[in-house]
Amino acid sequence: MSYNTIMPQESIQRVAPLTETNYNEWKYAMQARLMQSTIAWLIIDGSMTKPDVVGGDASTSDALRTWQVANLHASGLIYNSVSPSIQPFIRDQLGHAKAMWVTLKDKFQQTNATAR
């Protein structure tokens, strides 16, 4: 399966950074931003999982390389779309987009629900 992983940056909308109080708005804007990159969203929603590398055949290597590029792309997009005060919460997960997404959800969705 082949994916187009890169889009021209000028065609992609910027997302207002995640702060302590805007998770609900940020979540949808970031989801749309990741969807614009197509493959980056597939990492977050779980449609594209990391291939198991059992043998050394070319298709497995290509699939792994595609997954790695998508994961790094999504990870960078997420990290650069949160405020500097939020970055420490996900800094250790840089390069692990799904883990970053889940961490932010767990931390800030609960806070917003409690505040209501």
C-alpha cells in the first residue's frame, strides 16, 4: 500500500496551540490538520499500524519506512501545535505520535470535563 506522506506546507492550515484551557477546540482543529496530511491521521486513528519486521523483504522494509515517516510527521505536527507550557508533558514521547495524542487527551480532556 502506498501513501502520499508529504503535502506542501503552504496548503496546510496552522492550528492555534494547545493551552491549559482550549483542548476541546484544539482537538478538532488538530485532527483536521492531521487529516490534511492524510497519512499522519492514519497513525493517530490506528488505521496504519507499525509493521512487524520478521524477514528482510523489500515490501516489509518499505511498509516500515512509510510508517516511520508518517509517525515522525504526525509527532512533529502535534509537538509544534502545543504551547511551550504543554510540551514537557509529551517531550519524552516525541517520535511516538499515538502516545502523544493519548497523553494529551488523558491530561486535558479530563481537566475540561471536571471544570464543567
